[in-house]
Amino acid sequence: MGGGLAGLLAAIELAQAGARVTVLEAAGEFGGRARTREVDGFLFNRGPHALYRDGALKRALDSLDIRYSGGRSLSGARKAIAGGTLHPLPASFGAILGTSLFGLRDKAGYVRVFKAVMDGATGTASFARWLDDQQLTPMVRATVEAMARLASYANAAADISARAMLDQMRLATGGTLYVDGGWGTLVHGLAETARGLGVDLAGNTVVRGVRRVDGALALTLANGDTRHADAAILALGPREAAALAPQAASLADEAELARAVRANTLDLALRRLPPGAHDFALGIDAPVYFSVHSGSARLAPDGGALVHIARYLAPGDTSAADSVTELEAVADLVMPGWRTEVVSRQALRGMVVSNALPRWDRPRAAVRVAEEPGLFVAGDWVGEHGMLGDAAAASASEAAQAALHWLEGAQ
Ligand SMILES: Cc1cc2nc3c(=O)[nH]c(=O)nc-3n(C[C@H](O)[C@H](O)[C@H](O)COP(=O)(O)OP(=O)(O)OC[C@H]3O[C@@H](n4cnc5c(N)ncnc54)[C@H](O)[C@@H]3O)c2cc1C
């Protein structure tokens, strides 16, 4: 149930092992949050999407021989935004020396913490606690937090596990790819692979409930039909999963306790990039992001530009009514003159980037639904491995393997 990245990847792994698989997807289109929309030749992902080069999602795509291309993101000069002006972003040892963001003493402090991360630093409590222990000046701390937000999208240092955040920061140093044609290319490749393996991809199929009846799982659909399955994977968010299987108290707990990572985004299709525009900027004293994704991937017609701007929302930060104005102001600073070049725009408020950040005080959901044998979960809120699309991919594989194990035992 659910035809996003997790559902498609799990379906492929099950079909490869010989299972007969159907994917039930509520929307007319597959891909969930990884969908891409085309407007006048511009390709809009649902907010800024970058594929971690050393992550589980890329490994899964490559092992399936899914065809995609793209450019390494963030290879040009990057900027930091602080005090309303732009500075070189200290994202490498060379850039740390050259940045006007802080003075010599802070540079030394930043190099020390940067090196500690690269050398494998870890922690058992929250990332905020780990930062406290480093005894950083406010500016160095703000810069480390900004780099951490960039790597994880999470603006929740007090909630997120230090271990998970530090691992994610190291993962991010391996670089990311902006995908030609957008993440819809990845979805298309996965859907084709699934079909080739005989997976039945059923779109426009809303599932309303799942429960075991007479030895099989009965899936009730919104159109009144019932489908039967020996095993099933809920590859949707924790709240949706809990609503579909109210008999599972563990899912109700996840729905209540999972802390989602959210963002406001403004995606701009421009006739051309205004002269003097910068490619990339990261907020240090405000949790904002700016990147010209078409600078490294084919996402715009010749001469055009596709730009993603975002605000990383803190937990409980309900997306402000003036979110678009705030993101437009970031664009004014980083690429003055953009307003007359707009062809199309997409503003998304309070988007769920990840359904659950990895907390330090409780593990993420396990793939097995304890109360309902044969029922499993997958998605970016499940399992112990990675974040974002990587967590979706890692948990999809884990759920598929657990389902296969269950099916073998059940026969
Ligand atoms: C702004 C933004 C930026 C992001 N940036 C990155 C990034 O840079 N790198 C990265 O790795 N990840 C990124 N992500 C996260 C990534 O998009 C997700 O982790 C991934 O797409 C999640 O896939 P999923 O299959 O777990 O969930 P989803 O994509 O949410 O799929 C769930 C599917 O279930 C379907 N569904 C729901 N209810 C039902 C029902 N009752 N019956 C049937 N179907 C149902 C939905 O329609 C949906 O298609 C970003 C996300 C956002 C929003």
C-alpha cells in the first residue's frame, strides 16, 4: 500500500524473489513525494531534491540498473547568508580559511569541529547536547547547525540523535546529485522495472483498512472492494498507517510520537538566471536554503533556470502565512533581478520532508507490525538506517525481506 519510492522498491524486491505483488496507490500517478511536474519544459520536483551519492537510495537504484543521469550539486562557489549579507560558505578546509563569516579564532574552532565530524565523532544523546559539549562560540555553533540542516533538512537539534546527525553530515560530504529530468525519472525507472517483473501497479486505488480475516490479510478499498494478501507492506506515513490498521497500538504510538521534518519551499522557473546571481546560499542566522538546481541538472529549457528555495521548519513551527514573502526575500538577496524573469512558480507550505526524524530518546518504528503478523511498514520513518529517501529505500528492503521470511514460514 503506497506507491512512493518505498512501495515501489519493496515491490521490486518481493517480485524479484518470486512473490506475486500488487501496489495499491491512492493517486493517479506513482512516486508520492518523489514525483516531478512539468510546466512549459521546466521540471518541478516537490521542493529541492538531491540524491546522496553514498546513500541507500542510490545504491538500490544502481543495483537495479535504473537509468538516470545528473550533475554533482554544489560544486561552484557557495555562499552563506548572515546578517543580511553573503559570505563564502565554509564548506571545505580551503573555504574556511577564506570566509568572511568569522575571524581567525572562530576559524580555528570551526576547523576543530569540522575535523571531529570527519574523524567519526558520535554521541548517545541529542545533537544539541553534542554541540554543547564542543563549547563553540555562537557563530561557529550556528554555522555547524546550518551545515547539519543542509545535510539532513532537520531543524531540530534538541530532538535529533547526535549519532544519526553526525552520520548524515559525513554522508553529505560524499556529495549529492541533482537528477536530470527530476526525481520523476527515478520513479519512472522503478515503475518500469516493477512492471517488467510482473508487479501489478494499481493507481487511483485508495486503501481504507487492513486486518487479518480467516488467515489472510483483507484490504478494504475506498470503492468498496476487498483484496486479499498473504502479507502486506504499509509504505505510507505513520498517521496513514495507523488509520488503516487501528488494531495496531504500536502504529498509533508512532503516529502520535513521530516528529516530522517539514519545510516551506518556493520553486521558481526563470526565463534566465539574472546576471550576477549566485548558484547556492545557505542561511546561518536563519534556517533557509537557496540552490539553482538547473545549474547541475537538466531541469529547464535552454537558457532557463530552475531554482529551489526553502525554509527548514523547526518542530511545532506551523508554516507561517508569510512564508512565500520570506523566501522571495532570500531570492532578492541571492539573485537580484529575478522577479521579471519568472515563468512559473510552485510554493509548498509545511511539506513533510521526512515523516520522522531519528530521535535520540526512542528508536524509529520497526518494519514488523507487532500486533498484526504478516503486516509490515516501510518509509522514511521506519528502521535504523539513514534519513529521507535513503531511509525509505533501506526500510523498503528490510520490510521486503521480513515479508519474504514471513511468507516462507507461513507456507
Ligand atoms: C521538500 C522536500 C525535499 C526533499 N529532499 C530530499 C532530498 O534532497 N534527498 C532525499 O533523499 N529525500 C528528500 N526528500 C524526501 C523524499 O522525497 C522522501 O523521503 C521519499 O520520497 C519518501 O518516499 P515514501 O515512499 O516513503 O513516501 P511517499 O512518497 O510519501 O509515498 C507514500 C505514498 O502512499 C500513498 N498513499 C497514502 N495513503 C494511501 C492510501 N490510503 N491508499 C493507497 N495509497 C496511499 C501516497 O499517495 C503516496 O504516493 C524530500 C522531501 C520533500 C518534501
